[in-house]
Amino acid sequence: MSLAQHKSRLLLLSLAAVALVSCSGSKETVKHATAKAQESRKAAPAFTLTDSNGSKVSLKDYRGKVVLLNFWATWCGPCQVEIPWFQEFEQQYKSKGLEVVGVSMDEEGWQVVKPYITSHKLNYRILLGDDSVSQLYGGLDALPTTFLIDREGKFAFPPHVGLIGKNQYASEIQSLLEEKSESAALGLQSAPAILLPGAAQ
Amino acid sequence: MASSLLLPSCCLAQLNKIVVHPPDPLTVVRGASVEQTLELAVLPGFHVNSDKPKDETLIPLKLTWTNGPLETQSVSYPEAKEIKVGSQQVMVFTGKFQIQTKFHVPAGIAKGSSTMTGKLHYQACNDTMCFRPSSVAVTLPVSVE
């Protein structure tokens, strides 16, 4: 066998080895979503709402963090499907800079939302929405409606209206967590610690 | 700016998910009881919670007669269909269905034309999203003989 033939054979074997490794894994590979170009992103509308402990929470408190902002209601079946995913994301990605924030649009207010938080052991902050925030975020006639907001407080992806796949959320979250931002670089103050109902201060 | 973000769902949300067919005029006799049938239709692709959802957090469909000369004795709903949403089993109405109301005609009411007004409160969803609870006004012409 000539040197050229030997090199060709080695190349083919290498390519085959790479293909084998790529196909043999049973772990699902998440394709990274492509966020909007940073210069074209629009600022998420500012709001201040109240959490289940009575604390005032503003969107600007989360500058420097990637925010998954989910509008939902206790009467919304598809919302219930997503909530366990969001609980997982909060655990998995919090240390990397993700904050999951749920805004309940229940008209009956904390009377129905607080028991839901307790019974479902929600591990992320829940705020109570109002007509004002509803108008700011497009009317919210359909739930769930979810926004991914980058560390600069801007919409990085189109809003998700209705139930979408868990992997799509994971992909978008990972994409944003990997982005460099001026806020993160400057080490701006992060959001106040979440106080879950009944937790000692 | 914010409204432009959600244009498709804005249009979808504004669509009434349930159609209430205008009821035919009801002719009644003083002192008697009478039954009225309201015909409804849920748009294809959508469902509404039944009058008795399994989960107390879900918003039931409810017909309430709010004003008019007749006394409401009972409102009866059809048998609901069970569907699965996520891990939940949900009782819903889909397609065409009817709601029966039994009225009592007071003996002392005036003869002639009148109107019963009511409200149908419901909450609709499709497979991937739910819409805000909504109400539809119902008007029933009544002729007292």
C-alpha cells in the first residue's frame, strides 16, 4: 500500500469513528436556539408587582439575569404541563444566572394562587398580575404566554403563546446564559432572594 | 410595541369560542311552567369546561338568567365529555350542545311581550392554550298570553 493510500484509509477510518461516536449516544442533544441579534432586541416593558410574601418586585431587579417570564393561571390546563419544567429549570440553571418568574393572571388573586404554590411546591417566585401588566405584554388573552428576557432586560426570542416543547425552552435558556452581557460583566446587583411561603428569613 | 408582539394570538383570543344561537320567542301562559332550550356550539378545535369540572380551580360553564318576568326553576346541562390535558382528566363540552331551563310563569304578570336576559359564563381552551373566562349575553323574547 502506498503512503497516499495509507493516509486515505486512515482518514476514512477517522471519519467512520467520528460518525460512530456521534450516533451511539442515547442522550438527547439539544440544538441551541438562535436568539435575535442583540442590537435588534426590544426592551421588555417595566413592571412592579407583588409576590406571595407581599414584597414589591420589579423587572429591573433582574438585570444581569436571564429571565423566563411566564404568564399563567390556576385554571389553565396547558400551564400546568409547563410548570414542572420551569421548576426543573430553576434548579438546573439558577446557579448559571437564570431566574424563573411566574405571573399569575387569576382574577381571584392570592386566595387561589397561594394554595396552588403550596400544594405544587413551586420553587420560583410567583407574582400577581394585573390589567396594567396584561396590557403592557400584549393583552394576555391566551395563556400560557412566556417570554425569554436577556441579561440586558430585552426580549431575545419571540413570545411563546401556548404550550411548546420543554427542549425548546431549554435550548433558548442555554443560548442566553452563554451570551456575554455588560450587566453580568459589571457584576450588577442580582434580584433579591426568593422567600418561599413559610420559609424562615 | 407590546401589542405587536402577540398579533396572532390577539386575533385568536378575540374570536368567540362559543356561539349561542338566538333563542326563538317563548310563548307562555300565566301560572304555568315552561321549558326552554338554548342551542350552543363550541367552535371546532376548542373545548369549554363543563358545568362540573373535576378540578375546583377550573372555571365552570354557567347559564344565569338575570332579568325578566319569569322565575328560573332549574337549569340543566348535558352530559360532559372527558378529555386529557397534560396529566389532567378534564370534563368538557365540545361541538353542539343544549342547555335546558325550566321557568315558572308567575300568575300575576302582565300579558304581552317581554324579554328574559341572561348571561352564559365560560372558559375555553384548545390543545395548547386557554383563553380568559368570558361571558355572552343571552336574550329570550317572551310572549305572555
